[in-house]
Amino acid sequence: MTAEIDRRTAIAVALTAGAALATAGSAMAQQAGAAARAKGYQPKPLPFDPKTIPGLSEKLLVSHHDNNYVGAVTRLGAIEAEVGKLDPATTPGFMFNGLKREELLAMNSMILHELYFASLGKGGSKLGATLAKQIETDFGS
């Protein structure tokens, strides 16, 4: 048995699916804070006083932390909550695959932000002699 779908029907199905995903995404965003806490993902505070980092303003650091990092942690919790609601027997593979891909992106963002902020809090240090010489060779003084 072969099912034929005309272009108009295919577009209607795609638009309906897109609207359903957008609605689910909106609901997911509203529950994100609770979901992140339920899964154990808590945003970490800045590990340094943002006023003490030379070359970067306090406003920039706090904004980056509060918007980008906390947003990634919140998104990760929300995505994992959605994955937990899926029924493996009835959920289409593409939906599970898409959520797992987004989960990976959010997890990477969370981890990289934590490493970034941790590396900024060292208070600065002098470059090693080898690195300093190579930078001067490649880029000048």
C-alpha cells in the first residue's frame, strides 16, 4: 500500500507540527526553572568579584553570566524534563533525536561557561617564558 501526499497536505502537516513544537517550547520555557532544579542543575554563582577582572566590565560579566550561562542551565533542565515525558513506544524517533541534540548543545554551553568563568577568576598571572616568546614572535610585542 502506497500513500501519496500532495504538496499542500505536506505543507499543512509541517506547519501544524511546527505550531505544536512552538507551543510545547513555550510551555517548556515556563517550566524551565523548576525542571532545572528538579534534575539537579543549578546555576553556579560567579566564582570571582566581577569588579576585579581587568579588561572586562562588571556589567558585561554579570550580563553574560545571568543571560547566557543561567539560560543554558535552565534550558538544559527543561529539555531533560521533556525527554523524561516521552513514551519510547509511541514517540517518533525524530522528536527524541531533536531533543537529545538540543540537550547536548545546552550541556556543552553550561560546561563551557563554567570553565570560562572559572578561568577568569584566577586574578591574572604572568605568561610563561615560552608562551610569551611565541606570542611576541607571532604577533609582536
